[in-house]
Amino acid sequence: MSEAPSSDFPLFPLGIVALPHESIPLHIFEDRYRRMIERCLAAEQGALEQEFGIVWLSQEELKPIGCACTIEEVLERLEDGRLNILVRGTRPFRLLQRQDELPFPAGVVEFLHDERPEELDREAAGAARELYRELVREATDRELEAPELERLDSYSMAATVEFAVEAKQELLELRSENARLRLLAELLQSALERLDLVERAQARALSNGKVRFG
């Protein structure tokens, strides 16, 4: 059963895309967004977990699919009222209608779920997880063990990799875990290829154009 649409949902149009499980630092300086964040903080103190939504404001449009976020930590409060906060993505939503009566951007939204229950594509999941393990190994020297990998879904893996905003938006809009896993595998493969090119370029720079054989 789908949830009823939520009204007065705070919106933060930005030039970024947030994904569920992703941690994002934000600098809040405009008065309307300071009011929005203070309202969210007040709601949390009242034992109500108040979310707000990050929506990608691209050059063409405000995207209709965004990601709800909660505030994990207030990192810094500056004397002039500005805030540095850390937020975490929670769940995707669709913006149904903008609302202009509040002192900050808001709208009527519906929270999104995958379209129908489906059996996990083990091949797609295995491919994405192996590529993710390889990328983590190459980028950080950390070796992920099989039990840890098995717990990771598409969003959990994608949330730790800095993909282009277009790719993240596409992941956010897909309503199938298997489809997200397949797309994620393609993105991870491309990331590994770019990482390899960077490492080769750095090696060439260190060698002053000469190939070293030991």
C-alpha cells in the first residue's frame, strides 16, 4: 500500500544529487534555508524525525525526483547564523506540486518504492559487488570481505562513489533494484577504467616520460 502524499515538505534545490545512505556536507547561508534547517532541527528535538528533500536543479529544470535527507550532525554554527551540517539521504520521492506559502521552498511529495517485488538478480548483484570490491581495493587498499559485500545494495555502494550528477539521478529514478545493479555495474566499470588512466598518467609524470623497468 502506497503512502499518502506529504504536503509542506521542505525542498532544497541544489546542483547536486543525493542518494539514499549517502552522507553530504552542506553549508547553509541563505535565510530561507536557515529557517528550513532550524525547523527540521526543532522537529527532531520534538522526537519527530523531520526530513527535507534535495532536488537537482540542473541547467534545464528542477528534476521531479529527489532524495529525502535527515540531519546527522550540526558541524558548526557561525556567529552570523550560517550553518555547516552533515546530512544523510534516506529515500527517493517525487515532487507533485510546488508550494509557495511557506518561508522556504516546499512542495507536495510522494515517497517512492520499487514498482513490484522481484527476485534479486544474483548475477547482476554479484557483478556489481565484485566491481565495487575492486574499486575500493584500488582506491583505498581496503579489502571488503564477502559477508560485508552481501549486505550492500545498489544505493549503499553508489553512495560512497563520486559519480556524475546525471548518473546519480538515473540511479535515483530507477524503480527496480535489479536495474540499479546493472547500471551501477556499468558505472563502476567506467570508474575503474578512469582510475587506471589516472594511475598511468601519474606514473608517466613521475618517470619524466621514460618507461621504467625496475
